[in-house]
Amino acid sequence: MFFKVSEELFQKFPDFCVAVVVAEGISDRGASEEIEKMLLSSVQEVHNLLKGSNIKERKEIAVWREAFQSLGINPNKFPSSIEALLKRIAKKPEFPSINNVVNLVNAIGIKNMVPMGAHDIDKTKGDIEIRFSREGDVFTPFGSSEQEAVPPGEPVYADELEVRTRIWVWRQGEKGKITPESTRIFFPIDGFKGVTEENILAAQDELVKYLPRFFNCQVRKYWVDAASPQVDLQTD
């Protein structure tokens, strides 16, 4: 399986980059008190930092708002996933526990203030690509079994069958969601050189450190940018 970013997207955003982690052999059984403590610690730390501030002005959020606006997407209506998380946490230092893998991703993403995805490789068909949507693309919203049409020209994560994440880093779908039964997972961490590159590299390093510790799995890390727009994830 390859992970690719389209040339068209890099033409518009030459500084875009993605730090990637692939984990295989994940064993996720039972609740992890340590991961939950990590999540609560990240939430409390970020709440203390952000409460009463204008989150939209932070570089980690502003860069996504500017990218969305340049594509004609209203970031107030469609905020990046990390903006939505940080707004929620700034108001109240609480966050739901979902499952161990997702809790770890949220703990690391919140701490580093970057959008992080997680896709079940065994529920993926063919390659995964970040591209602009095309006529006929469909998306299954989280928690639904009904597909919806995706308008052409929207930045999306997609495999051969359907869109996996709409509006770049706005919202993941039902297909590929992570459950305690997921054993092979693709984790993309999106950013921009000169703005959040250090954040996404830090998040990647933390994933590489903690995934084997908590889930007894094998991990590999990759990097995608305009100079290296695709990587072989070696999952076949």
C-alpha cells in the first residue's frame, strides 16, 4: 500500500508535509490507566495554556484556517479537527475516553497541537491519497452506514473505494475507524514546513515510542513532502 499526496495539492501548498507512522501487530485489550492519565494530563496542560485566549491566533490553528480560506472553505463552519479539539478543551478540561489507541492519539495530538489521523489498514482498499475530490466520490460519516456525495474540488483523504477524511483534516469517516480489534493502523500527522513541522515530528516520535510500549507492536515511520510525494508503507 502506498500513501501519496497529489501534485495538484503540493502546487497550491508547497510547504505541506506529513509525518507518518504505521503500526502492525497491535494488541489492544482492556483499559490502560497509564494512557488515560496521559490523555488527562495533555488536556489539563493545554486547558491551562489556552483558557481565555484566542485560539484562532495560534500558529498551529491559523495555518489551517489560512489554508482552508485559500480554497474557499469557511474555517468557522469547517474547522480543522485540532481547532475543534482545542476550543473544546479551552472551555473545559475534560475529554472522553474512547479506546486505548484513540486515547493515545488524542493525548499526543492535543499535547503537540496537531491534527492526527488513524486508519485501520485492514479496512482500506488500495492506496491512500490526499487529493482533491472528484465527481462520484462518496463518504460514510462516522456512526452512519449511509454514504453521502462529496462535492468535487474538496481536499480529502481517500482510498480506492471512498473518501476517508473530508476537507483535509476536518472529519474522518466510519470506514477505517479504529476499534480494539484493529491490529494494523496508518497514522498520518499533517503539518506545514516552517510552522508546525517541529510539532508533527515530535508527535511522530512519541507515537513511535509509545505504540510498542503499550501495544507490543512493530512500528515504522515515514515522511512525505513535495520532494517525496509518496511512500510505500510496506503493508502488503
